[in-house]
Amino acid sequence: MKKYISYISVWLMIIMFTACADETTNSIVQDEQAVVTLQLSGKTLATRAVIGTEAGEDAWNENVIKSVDCFLYPNGRTGEAAVFSVTGITVNATGTATIAIRIPNDKIEALFGMGNTCQAYVIANRPLASALGTDTSLLGLKKTVIEAEGFATQGSTVTPQESFVMDGEQVITLSADRKSITGHVDLYRAASKISLFITKVEETVIDEAGNKWISQPGNMRVFFHNGVKKAHVDVSADGCAYAVQAEDYFNFSLSGDTRGFEAVTAEDGGTEYYKHAPFYSYSSDWNTDKEHEAYLTLVVPWKKDGEMEFKPCYYQVPINVTNKKFERNNYYKIKLSVGILGDFDPDAPVELNPSYIIVDWGNGEVTADIKEYRYLVVDKNYVVMDNVNEVSIPFLTSHEVEMVDEEMTKEDLSKEDIKTVVVDKSEYTLEVNNDVIYFKYLLNNDQRTKDYDHVPLTLMFDVRHKDNYNIIEHITIVQYPAMYIVAVKNESSSNVFIYNNQKKSGAWDDLVDLNSGGNHNPNMYIINVSAFEENNYIIGDTRAEKSISGVNFGLTDKFNNKALAFYYPTRIDVSNFIAPKFKIASSRGKCNGDMGYEDAKKRCAAYQEYGYPAGRWRVPSEAELGYIAKLSSKEKIPHLFSNGKSYWTATGKSTYYSNGEITNTASTNGNAYVRCVYDEWYWTDTVDKGTFTWGDKQR
């Protein structure tokens, strides 16, 4: 018999095992207990096309199931306390996962008696702060208060929510032979999702006075107002309405950083539409509460023809004009075309009339056949090993397993053209021991040797049932040495700016073609360090405690209405300090000639590459430049400096030689070249690659 389940669903299978002497089983359970097996199925199931649905996005963790609480009731008695429950089951999966829990046989009797059905209720991703009360009736659980401070996070870089609270209930059935219980539970998110899609922005408009205005859609921003961050798990259930309090609302301040837009490229190479990181809110109703009406503010920069500076124009975008409320598990998709000037006063935005649709957020139908119980539960599908040599991954399975499609790789960074190298299987151990997957690779962290490990190693493999290849888990293990390097290729010189310039022949802000000069490496290198073989190196923050502004360098120009205000240069008293994780600019950032010390500092303050904004790059410390030189001499990365040339550090000049030797002088007189560095350990956000941006922020 076919059953239909939602896009995010929990499969419940309860299997009873008895301890008969003449019976054998592949299960991990060998005593007189039943096993509740929950198979959580999501995006990997083949969905049917259903009008009015929109799947969750993995990029925003909308399909993640991190944890599960399961409650079972005798049929028709959900108003009483749960007969059996297990809370805080760790899952940490996206799309599909299976978990197995034990249930005593006396609970089976209490749940079913002489009948063959009981009721299951599941809460997924309940926050740790949302403690369950003593009332474990269905209504009591649905009234559990949940809060998502992350909904109100404001910033130019958006960190996805870890997960979204979901719940669902269903009657499940005991089989005729009373050995298994099968069923499914559809899960629904407690939150709503809101997105604005800009389908078109006119390049130019004419105002009432006949002035021509030019738009800058690449720097549009959007703000969310009157979202709600607190609710009950299921406010739609009878008796579960949540009275939103004033402190439960959140607003994105127009004076702060918020979400920009990303251009989605059309097939013809143009822009199909602009999208932003979605907003989220719990349920609210503003039909009788105008003060808390939810809406968006769109900001589009315009400049008058003949002028240099863009000015922000403000637009108010309503949400759900028809029903005037947010409902759980709904996705509010707003589409808008901008063809008029907004208001330059943020307190008097021009109200627009967008088109919008409301769709179920990820309830697409899928078809499934239930034939037999099987489960394969892996403790973790993605394992990170930070400077450790071995790891054990527990798993549970109903049938015998095998490992297939095993491959371990690393990157060869010794040449400008980066290659992927397959590690021979003889160099590591991967095996199944009873109910544990065991992996071991002995890292060589001795940097005095030639072949020490200096890049991450990635092992990928599958674990599957030997007799049913459809029951499979994909596992990735990433192993990091004590010091490791990651290369980021900058594909184009158009991604490099110095004070908004890309081709200029000044003393400090020039840029030259990649193929000129003695080094032509388009790669930036991120150096991660946690240990050294030299005692004279210290890992720490090399930046000054106090900031300076662009005035100190003569960098006073504003870009997108922002000037350089909080710049932290490299300290001069930390010559032996190395930042724990820093990036060095590629050869696309090299200069045509050498320059003075002050000009070198100015160049780095105004340097931007590959979306890593200006106002953050700095002159390297003496130790940072010397360490990079050693990596080149040991052929871990290509040479980034020219042989016999002097380069500025915060404390003076360092002359580089291709054999790895460095001679340092404390003098800041004369001229030298400079290669800027970026504090990757501190800065986690990026900006549009093709737009010069001041990225400084006060600490």
C-alpha cells in the first residue's frame, strides 16, 4: 500500500525483538525490549510537482534536523501524560537520517493493550533554552515556548539558523504479528519565511523636475520590521495561541548593516532577478494592530546625472496585504520591480505595491512503499579532526554493512596550477570494528622535515547494507594538521581595487598586469597555524589596540556613503608575532614599483581583493613575511616574492631570497615593495567582488 508523506517527515518504525533461543537477528538489541526506529526523510525523496509549495533550502539549514523529541500515547488519550517519551535525541542530518531507540515491552502493552494503534507526536530542533514542562499531554507540549534570537540578527553577513523548530503528530499501527510498528509523521515548521525578489531596477529615471537619476542595484539593501522571535511550538492548534508581547518583536535598524542583494544571472548573461538572504518570523496577526504591521524597507542608491555620490532612496514594501498575518510553515515570496525614485528621507518611504504569493514552505508530496523495517544510523556524517590522528564513528544497523567508494584526497599547492592528489590507501586505516567505523592517519607535524603535512586531507566513503544498496550513508572526514594552507584562486584582476582604482600608475595605488614582473600567481593563500617548530614565533593578534581613521593616510573619500573610520594597522612591537589565520594577497595585487614606508601602509589600508574589503588588509609582521618565505622555499607553495627584492613589514624592510633566507632591517627609510595580508581569523564576512567597499568596523 502506498502512503504519502510531507517534504520533511519522520518515519516511525517500532520493532519488537524476543529472546527465543532458536532465533537470531542482526539488530543491536538482544534483550526483551522493542526498538523504535525513526527514519527522517526529507529532500532526498523524489518529490511530486505540487502547485503552491516551495522546498526548504539547504543553504539556510531549512531542512536540517538536529534533534528529536518523541512522545507516544494510547490512541485517543493525548490529553493525558505521554506513556513513553525520549527527548534530546541527537540527529544532525540534512534531508534523510535514521535513529534507533529502545522501548520496554511493558510500554508496548500500555500503549496498545488489545488494540493495534497508538498516537505519536514529534518535536524537532527544540532549543535547549526551551525546557519541556511537566505537562506532557499533546496540548501541553504544543504550548512549549520557543524563541529564536537569530531571527533578529542584523549584519551584512548572515549566518544561517542552526535549525528550525518543527513538529507533527500521527496515528501509528501495530502489525498483525505484533512484532513491528510502522507509520509516518509529517513535520511542519513553526516559523514563516519572507523573501523579496527584485525582478527589475530601471537604469535611469526622470524626476518631476526633469533631472535624470542613475540607479546602483548592486548595492541595494533590505530591512525587516516587526518580525516576531517568540511563539509556542504549534500556535495553530486549538488552545495554543501565543499572545505576542512588545519585547517579542524585532526590527532591523536602518542605521545598521543589513542584507544586501545577490544578482542571479539569466541564460543570456544578464540579470534575471536580485535575491537576498531570507528573513524569518514566528506567527503574528496585525489585522487589528497597525502599530506592529510587518513590512520591508528597500533601499536603492540613486545618483543625479553629473554628480559623483549615490544617495539612498527608501521604499516601503508591504507583506501579505490580503490576510495581514504570518502563519506557520508559510513562505511569503514578494516580487517587485523598481521604476521610480524613492524618498531620500528614511522616515517617509515611498510605498510600493508588489505582487506576492504565499506557499506552503516545503510540503511537497512524495510516494513511498513500506515493505520491511531497516535502519542504518551513523553518529556523524561529517567529521572534522583538528590535529588528531584517529577517530571512531559509532553506528547502528539492522543488517550487515560494507564500506564502498572510498577515496582520500589532498591538494598539491606547490605550483600555481593547483592539483588534487589521491592518497594511497596504504597510508591510512579505515575499517569497521563491530558497531564502530575506525579511521587513522598519522599526521606529520614536524615542520623541520620536508614532507610534513600542510594541507587538509579529505576522506569520503559510503557505508551501506550489503544486501540492499539503497540503505546507505555518505560520510566525509576532514583532517587538519597543526599548520595548514588553503588556496583561493582570484580569477580576474577586476576583483582587485586600491582606493576604488584598478588601473593607475601612482606611487602607492598602482596595479599591474598579472603576467608582468617575476611572479604571476593568481592564488591567495590562507595560512592556519596552531604550532611551530621555532620557539621564536608567537601566535597572536598582530593588530594595534587602537584604531585610526582614513584621515591619517589621506584616505578621506566616501564610497557608498561610508568613509574609513576604524582601521587597525600592524603593531611595530610584534615582529615575532604571526596571526593564527591570515591570508596573503595574490600576485594580482602586486605593484609596478617600490614605494616608501608610509605609502605601503596606505596601500594596504585601501587594498581590496576578491570581496575581502578594504579597511582590513595590513602590512605583514616580520614573522608573517618570513614564515611565508619558508613555505615557498620548502615547496609547499610557489614563490610569492621576487628574488633579491625588499618588502615592507610593520617594523622595516625584509629582503627575500628564493632559497628561503630573509634579511631584516629596522629602517623605514628608502623604498621597498609590499604584499598585504588579511586577518582571516577575525573577519568572517565578504562583500561584492566587483565593488570597492570600506569593510572596517570598530572592535
